[in-house]
Amino acid sequence: MKRKTSLSSLLSTVTILSSVQLALGGTTLGRTPQMGWNSWNAFKATVNYTVVQEVIESFDSLGLKKAGYDYVLLDDGWSSFNRTADGYLQANATSFPSGIEALAKEVHAKGLKLGLYGDSGHYTCAWRPGSWGYEERDAQTFASWGVDYLKYDNCGGFQSMTEAPQVRFGAMKNALALSGRDIFYSVCEWGYQFPWHWGGDIGHSYRISGDITTSFANETACQCKTAYCLNTGYAGCSVLTIINKMKEISQYQTQGHWLDMDMLEVGNANFTLHQQQTHFAFWAALKSPLIIGADLSKLSNDSLAVLTNKAVIALNQDALAEPVIYRQAFSEEGLFQVWTGKVEGGYVVLLLNEKSYSQHISLAFSNLGLGTPKKVVELWSGQNLRDSIKFNETLESYQTLVFKVQT
Ligand SMILES: *[C@@H]1O[C@H](CO)[C@@H](O)[C@H](O)[C@H]1NC(C)=O
Ligand SMILES: *[C@@H]1O[C@H](CO)[C@@H](O)[C@H](O)[C@H]1NC(C)=O
Ligand SMILES: *[C@@H]1O[C@H](CO)[C@@H](O)[C@H](O)[C@H]1NC(C)=O
Ligand SMILES: *[C@@H]1O[C@H](CO)[C@@H](O)[C@H](O)[C@H]1NC(C)=O
Ligand SMILES: *[C@@H]1O[C@H](CO)[C@@H](O)[C@H](O)[C@H]1NC(C)=O
Ligand SMILES: *[C@@H]1O[C@H](CO)[C@@H](O)[C@H](O)[C@H]1NC(C)=O
Ligand SMILES: *[C@@H]1O[C@H](CO)[C@@H](O)[C@H](O)[C@H]1NC(C)=O
């Protein structure tokens, strides 16, 4: 009798342990970089239900869902400035009159997933309540509402700079694991203390830099221009600065724990078509999350074509999950860049003219050490190159050509 009791209690302990383990790391979230839309770049902290409802409709009408985008993400500003009297997070009742649970149902009914934003400090960056000290309660609230994704930020005053990011972000990781719901965890601590060396244990993705801006090449505002500088900034990084940072760290890209180059400015900024293509091609081939940051009601046809390019998205979602790597020996520092990486069926080559003027560039694919090229397609034009051995042509200002090489 006694033995039987202890056996059954042993069995239930085993069951509990294995479900905790499953929640802590055994899920299938993040097998490819996440794709979706986030409110911050276009709406900052003014996001509201009307905006989100239009976004949900646009996922269908613009073909975004069909292209693979499935997360609808509310950034800072969704919540009230105050917790409820008994200490729970609540939506801003003016901006989201029906609350988050109803919104989650609506999003799910469309076959999409809903994400919220929170912060590891006392406050969020826009001074809403942070989750420091409330991690388990808030994770349970998110789970009870049917939330599928949490972006977790690094603002919040005192605690954010005195408690190690591993502690602050780890506390929410554990809380989410105990919440009973599979919630994607997007760590946003701006690259502080080099999370590519530890973030893989914590998040499904983790930011590597301060916030992106609508600038393509102006580096002035970004405090950290290299991956290993001492982090003293949280915003103002141009597209080119973020690409350059990845030269040092793209090799740390890991399936299920993606380095996050930040939300896209395609369709937001005043970028040329070539700048938009460069931005999107690098985010895709470097296996960054692809999170659209534009006001979808104002998206031009050109921007939409960039964001829904099937062949380029396929690089991002490729089953090998290998990022491209900077090939210094084939590049000219400050002039043009060559990046390569394996994909199913061959490899991909990105060739970037990083100057504001056009340049004639030649590159022999056969010298890259990645196998004998049989056929080369440039993915933006969709055209096969006549010469699969070498490329020798002019690239326009800030243009990136993306070659898929069959071996
Ligand atoms: C929601 O936000 C949009 C964009 O900022 C604004 O135009 C609209 O008036 C807002 N709607 C409500 C109901 O607040
Ligand atoms: C709700 O949002 C509005 C508009 O952003 C803001 O003025 C108001 O203070 C917020 N209310 C609460 C209770 O947070
Ligand atoms: C709501 O939060 C604000 C900002 O943190 C604070 O100043 C205010 O006292 C709070 N109001 C209530 C009713 O708790
Ligand atoms: C670059 O950015 C800085 C800081 O935001 C700004 O002061 C400067 O005017 C910008 N330069 C150009 C050429 O746009
Ligand atoms: C957009 O870019 C063009 C060309 O670079 C420039 O002349 C214009 O001033 C920019 N507009 C804005 C609003 O930044
Ligand atoms: C954008 O594409 C749509 C559908 O193909 C077309 O009806 C519309 O005229 C285009 N708009 C512009 C500004 O080219
Ligand atoms: C590349 O093209 C330029 C101009 O079209 C030509 O002068 C040069 O010989 C070519 N180089 C190679 C290696 O084919």
C-alpha cells in the first residue's frame, strides 16, 4: 500500500517535471524566425483598437498572411497607466474598449496570433507599469487572455540598470514557462552585455542593437556602431549600422533563439526602392525576425512587393536555418560587401553597394568555396544570370543583389 502510494506520487512528480521541461524548452516555437506586424515604428504609444482591426484585415487583403506573416503585435501603449486596484495589468480602456481577451479571440478567428509588450523594469519606456516583481502574475494574465507572444523591453528606471539583464529577462522566461501557455518570448534589451553569448538560454529571439530609425545610412544617432562596444545607447541605429554590426556576430544565429535586428522600416521611411530591398534582403538572409513596422493603410505597391517577395522570404524561412556570413576577402571595406550562406539546394550571395553612387563590381561565384555553380538567379529581378561563373555589372546606390546559386 505504502509502496503503491509512493509510486503514484513518483509518477505524478515525473509528469509535472516533464511538463515543466516541455514548457521550458521543448516547444516548437521559433523553428524559423517569426514574421508579423508591430505597432511601434508607425504608431509609437498611440496604438488603438481601430488601428489593429485595420491591420488584421490588411493581413488578408494585402496578402501578408499568405506570404507567411502571422503575428499581430501591440507594442508599448496598449496598457493603462495604472494596474487594477488589485494589481493586475489592464488595457487602456479608451484605446481598447473591449479589452485584450476579446481582441485575442478576434485575431485567432482570422488564423493569426496576438502579441503584447511588457518591460523588465518598474515602468515601460512609455511609462506604463513594468513587470519587475510582477512577472508570474503578468505572465498568467497574458496566458489567461490568450496572448501568444511577449516582447519584453529594457526601460524602467532603477532596476533596469542595477539588476543584470540575465536576471530580469530570466525571471519572465520562468514566469512564461509556468503560465500554462506556449508564449513566444522576444527579448528586447538592445544588445546590452552581448546577449548572443547568453540570450539563447532565455528568449526565442533577442535584439542586438538600439532601436532602428528611419535613416538608411546616417550613423550619428547610434551610440554603438559595433557589436562589442560598451552599450550606452538604446535608439537611433540606421539600417546600414545594424547590417554592419552583424558582420561580427551573424555566426551566433541559432535556430529557435534568433538574433533580432529590430522591426522593419520598409514602407515607413523615405527610402528608395533599392534601400528597401537592401534592408529586407539582409534581414531575411541574416535570419532576423521579419516584423513589419509600417502603417499598412499607407503602404506603396513597391514597399508591399518588397515585403511579400516570396523568394527572399524563403531565404529567411529556409530549413537549414543558416545565416549569411560577411566575406571580408571578397568585399572592399566601406565600398561594397559580399555575404554568403548555405540554403537548401545551394547557397545565397548578397552583394551590397554601400555607397551613395553607383559602382561596377565583379565577383566570381566559383571562387567562394561553396561548390560549383550550376544556375544563378537574382531574386529581386527573378532573372537567371547568363554567366553562372562570375558577375560583372553595375550596382546602383545602396542596391543589394541577391543571388541564389544552385549547386
Ligand atoms: C486610433 O489611432 C489612429 C491613428 O493614430 C487615429 O487616427 C484614430 O483616431 C484613433 N482612434 C480612436 C478611436 O482613438
Ligand atoms: C489611455 O490612452 C490615452 C490616449 O493615449 C491617454 O490619454 C490616457 O491617459 C490613457 N488612460 C489610461 C488610464 O492609461
Ligand atoms: C496611475 O499611474 C500614474 C503614473 O504612474 C500615477 O501617477 C497615478 O497616481 C496612478 N493613479 C492611480 C489612481 O493609481
Ligand atoms: C544624422 O543624424 C543626426 C542625429 O540624429 C542629425 O543631427 C544629423 O543632422 C543627421 N545627418 C544627416 C546628414 O542627415
Ligand atoms: C525623402 O528623400 C528625398 C531624396 O533623398 C529627400 O529629398 C526628401 O527631403 C526626403 N523627405 C523626407 C520627408 O525626409
Ligand atoms: C497598386 O496596385 C494595385 C493593384 O495591383 C493597383 O490597383 C493600383 O493602381 C496600384 N497603385 C499604384 C499607386 O500604382
Ligand atoms: C567587367 O566589365 C568591364 C566593363 O564592362 C570590362 O571592362 C571588364 O573587362 C570586365 N571584367 C571581367 C573580369 O570580365
